[in-house]
Amino acid sequence: MKDTVNKDLILREQLALQRTTLANQTTILAFVRTAMYFFVAGLSTRNLLQIENGLFIEITFYTIAFVILILGLFNYFKHRKMITKNEKHIGDYKLDYYE
């Protein structure tokens, strides 16, 4: 009995990896959305506000948007690599099951 692999275990782990992949994609989209908000804030600062340091504020918003985008991309690729690495373990169980 110990030699057989439970089908539910394989399915549960596959579904967990799919959920993790979708969560990772949702997270990158949230980072991109937030970066776009800051970028739009930078674009609209000069047009809407007539203040003395408008250019400085605009550049600050652009910088924040760029940093958020870079952090989001770094986070996405780091987690995607970990997900791909952990996906190999399910393959081992599949090989045991199909033998």
C-alpha cells in the first residue's frame, strides 16, 4: 500500500501550484496597476497644479512608479522560478503513480 501514490494528493498539489501561479500573476498586475497610478499622478501634476516645485514632484512620482514596477517584476520572476522549481516534485509523484 505504501508503494501506491494517492491520486488526490497529486491533484491537490497540482491545484495548489495553479493557485499559486494565479496569485503570482495577480500580484504582478497589482504592482503594474500601482505603478501606473503613480505615473498618471506624475503626468497630471504639471497640468493640474501650478506650483513652484511641480517638476520635482512630477519626477518624484515617475521615480516611485519606476521603483514599484522594478520591484514587482523582480518579485514576479523570483516567485515564478520558485514555483517552477517546486513543480518538479509533482512530476516525481506522477512517475511513481504511472509505473
